[in-house]
Amino acid sequence: MLEQFHFLEPLWLLALLPLMLVFWAPLAAWETSRKIRAPEDETDYQTYSQAFGWKLAPFVPIAFIILGTTSAILLAIQMQLSWIFPAIVAATVVRPFSSTHRQLTAPSIVPVCPQPY
């Protein structure tokens, strides 16, 4: 009966892990980053900055970004893509890292909201 499901072997599923992480990790990074607040801006709403402290909380989304970036580079290597794709993926990490550095050095109490034009 189980012979027809040979594609569910653990090693085959392990090969799909980078593909799943490429799509999941950026969403997890966004979800965790929106629940980080400056100490003066905290309310009763449970945030990651309350749970981990405002100096450690920015590293949670950074960990997800590193996970997603590593997964994308692994997929590019598996698919034998040009070195240009991993270089572009690695370059996109600069912005979140700089935002994390800014949050740690000068936390802002101004909420980030889209402004109407």
C-alpha cells in the first residue's frame, strides 16, 4: 500500500525544505517585525519587544531573513543559476540589517504608517 507513496521519503521532503523556507521566512520576518515596539510605545498588547526585550527583539526577524536568504541561495545552487541571483538576494538583506541597526541605536516611538498622498 505505501509503495505508491515513495515520494514521501524523508530525504525527498528534506530537499523541498529550502523551497518552503523561501516563501515562509519572509512572511515570518514581516509578522515578527511588525510586533516590535520602542520601550516608550509599549501597550498591553503582547509584542516581541516585551517578550525578548527591545534590544534582542529585532534579531528575531533578522533570523528569519537570514533563513530565507540562505534558502534562496541554496535553491539557486541546486538549480545551477548564475551567481547574479544569489548576489542580488544577498544584497537585499542590507536594508533590513540597517533597519535593525537603526532600531537598536535610536528606537523610534513614531509609528510607521503609510501616508496618503
